[in-house]
Amino acid sequence: MSLLVDSHCHLDFKDFEGETDAVVARAREAGVGLMVTIGTKVTEFEKVLSVAERYDNIFCTVGIHPHEAESEPEVDAARLIELARHPKVVGIGETGLDYYYEHSPREAQKRNFRAHIMAARETGLPLVIHTRDADEDTAEILKAEMGEGAFPALLHCFSSGRALAMQALDLGLYISLSGILTFKSAEELRDTARDVPMERLLVETDSPYLAPVPKRGRRNEPSFVVHTAAKLAELKGVSPDELAGATTENFFRLFTKVPREALAA
């Protein structure tokens, strides 16, 4: 039976304090064989890294979330590249643009985004992109930066419009789907997901946020990715096992630094 990968979670957050061993054990029992815990602040990178170092089947990324683009010390690509040398660091980000909350000035977010893109291009590690209410600027920056030199990337927790999905696919990006896919209000997202080629799809929890139906309203955790995967399998007209096999293969194709033997280590 194929194992799933939770390609985006936040196991360093206080929501999981003192419970990480139990959370990881439940994930394994549910058929989730590997997790990536995501960096959101460079100043707290050691916390993220320490989680990844504790478990053979957990890896991490390094980056600054767009919400933190002003409050965090501004980093250049060189600093991100230096931190990414650690064997447990397998991606750059999360980074991107978020105009919904406006927690950071847009120009600061754009500078932050471009620095991360440079690091992804230089290292060959996948760029983990957060975008909300910023479809046009996200597409414009991605297109311009791809013109300067290709880099691997994915749109995480995708909830944007179809146009951005198609533009991202044209640029070679992957698309990762979260529990939002199961929400009653997400019919437009489900329509888009049906049209994304199977070989470009990943699944994630973004836990502790966005628990999928039937766990909605609870703290999310990696084991719950099975519900998102089941909904995606239904939309694609395949079995859950086939969906798991495909999305896990896609993960390893994108996150090339992760050793395959780490799956359910």
C-alpha cells in the first residue's frame, strides 16, 4: 500500500508542544510516511531544524513567510543558501505574497520573495510559495524570474483562481492541495483540481491550520492529510492508493534532496 507525504506542516508551532512524538506516531499509523515541517522565520529556524533532526522521516525548509517580511531581519539569497546546506533542509520558503492580511508592506514582501527565488535557483531546492489575494503579482514575478533562470517551485495550500494555477503549470510548477479542498465552499477549487495533471499534484495539511472535513474545527495534524487525499482521489477518479502513489512520486521528483529510504523510516 502506498504511503502519503504531508508536504507542508508546522510541527515547531506551540500547538504541538510536548505532543510531537504522538503526532508523528499517529501520522505513521494513518499511512503518512514522511513530513516536511516548514520555516516561516529565519530567527526561529533552529526550532524548525530541531524537529527535523529528531525524526528520520521529517525534513524541513528555511524561509520567511510574507507575513514576517517586515518584522524579520531582511535576508539575502546567500544567507538562505548557507542555512540550506544542512542535510535536513530540503526546500526554500515558505515565501510569497499575501495581500489579504497585509501584515507586511507589499514591497517588502516582493523583495523577500525575490531573495528566496534566487536561493532556490542557486541551490536547485524547491521554492515553497504562499500566495493569497495576490494572483497577478505572483504570476508576474514568477514569469519574470523564470526568464532569468529556471527554478523548481510549488504553490502550497493552493486556493487561488484557475488562471494562476494554469500560469503556474505553464512555468513548470507543482500545486499542493490542503484541507480547503474538502470545504463545502470550495467548489471552484475542486473544479480547478480536476484539471491539474496528476503528475503535478501534492497534498499537505498546513497543520495546525485548515483541518479537512470530517475533522474541521479541530487542530489539524499530519495524519489528517488522508482525508484531503481521499477527496482528491475522488475528484480525479482514482483509488486512494493510486493517488497516494502518484503524489508521493511527485514529491520525490520535486524534493530531490529527500532520500527515498526516509519514507516511513
